[in-house]
Amino acid sequence: MNYIILLFFIFIIYSLGSALYYMMNDSGGGSKRMVKALTIRVAVSIALFVFVLFSFWMGWIKPAGVA
């Protein structure tokens, strides 16, 4: 379970980095690559949130209280 969540986070960071790269290197004339990279990042973030909620509902993960 931890590895799946870690892979989500790695992909989110990669997508954010590629958006930064496109923002710095594309000319201002109509390139949609940065918008696409940020859209993918938001979609993967939402998918991660839904996955965590589903995992909690199925009992695969348990909440850990502050002790």
C-alpha cells in the first residue's frame, strides 16, 4: 500500500516538474504543454485522494492517532 501511494507522489512531483520546465522553456505563443501537465497533476492528486478514501473504507489502511 505504501508503495502505491509513493508512486502516486512521485508521478505528481514529476508532472509538476515538467510543468515548470515547459513554463521556462516554451515561448509565450500558444503552447498548451504546461496546462496539460498541470491538469494531469490535478487529476492524479484527485485520484490519490479517492484511492486513500477507498482504502480506508475497505479497511486496507487504519488511522493512526497522535499518542
